[in-house]
Amino acid sequence: MPPKFSELKVLSDADRRKLQKQRDAEKKQSDAENQEKAFKTKIAVSVISFIVIVIVLTVIYFSMNRRTEEIQQKQAKQIEMKFPAGEIFKFDFNTKIWEKPSTRSVEEGGGIRTGNGGCITLVLSKNRQMKMFDNSEVMFNKITPNPDNLDFLNVSAFFVKGSANFEIGPGPCSLNVDTDILTVKMPENFAALFKMQYKKKDKVEFIRIAVKSGRVQVLNKKTKSVYDLESLNEMTIDRNSQITGPTRFPASSEVF
């Protein structure tokens, strides 16, 4: 039951001022607390926004770097074609078709074939190249860039037929030239100027390796024997695994 009017206490001016002051203080404190909460919320939102922006930028950065690296890796895994002459055909790994080259590069799984009167120089890596003569063919089974220097490529090729000169400078990369009969191996930092030729004698096909400078390793695929073929030496291995050499030839000789 509400109090009677006569029982209500009449506040003096001093009490009213005191009560109003108390209310003002409470409101001021409440406003201060609200401002503090709003400030903390603003800081939290700013921090979260900053973190999100950093994450997004980091993802974009690494995505772009990865894309750039993929492009560089793809470009690195290409062998450059130079000085083509006569009939030249390139094997496209994707289409499995031999066609006249529309670009000046050969990718992993691709190959080059020369026709009558054809010749071409292929840059295998920095300071490394092979010159193919007419009616020759080579396939590139594997091309792997050196991760520390994309100018240097580890190359594994299959020399199908014909004749080619190899000018191989030293470098942190390897070269393997495979055939049905033998494999020429050049580990890292090997250097040599040598020739590979398919020939026939008494209807038996053989491969001749002649080294003008440097040295190479020759693996007889049937016997698994390995020969170090040094400067001014040559050898042959035929399809019956008959070996001739190594024998020396004079520096002035034109047998190279």
C-alpha cells in the first residue's frame, strides 16, 4: 500500500542537489565505462582486421610466388633451339605428333628430328649444347633444373639415330645420353667435346664415340661395363656388344 502524502519525506534543496550530483556521477561513470568498452571493441576490431589483412596478403604473396616459381620452373625445363637449317621436326609430348616447330624450345618428353640436309643446335644448359646433323633424332626423357640455379639443367636424352657433336662445359648438372646399345654418362662438373655417330659395318649397326677434349663415361648396356673415354680417344660398340677400342687418334686427325 503506497504511503500517504503526509508520510512522504520532502527533500530539501541540498538533498536534491546531492541526489542529482550522485546521479550525474553514476551517469559519468557509466558513460566512461561505455566509452572504454567501445574503445576496447574498436581496438579488437582493428587488430582482427589487421590480422585478416596480413593473412590475405600473405596468401596472395605466396600464391603469386608459387605461380612465378611454377612459370620459372616450366621455362627452365626447356631446351632452346638455335640455328635450324633444312628439314626440322619437333615431337610434341602432348599431341604425340611430329611437326614443324612453331616455337624455339623443346620441353621434357619432346624431341627433335632432322631430315635430309637438316641440322640444328640445341642448348642443353648453360655452356652446354649439341649440334645435330642430317637424318638424326633425339628424345628428351627428363629435364630437371638445378634448384639453386635454373640456368643449369640435368638432362637425360635418348639418341635414336644419326650423328651429333656435343660441347659440354663444366657445371653443377649431369648429362646422360642413352641408346639401345650404350649410354654416355657425364656426372656433375664433367666437361668434354665429343661426337656420337650411328654407323653400319657388314650390315651390323654400331655406335662410335670420339672424345676430342675432356672425358666421358661409356656404359655397355649389355655387359654393364663402364669405360672412361678420355681426350683424343674413340671406341665403338655394336648391337652384338662387340667393342673396338678405346684407341687414340691424333689431334690433327679429321676423324672427329
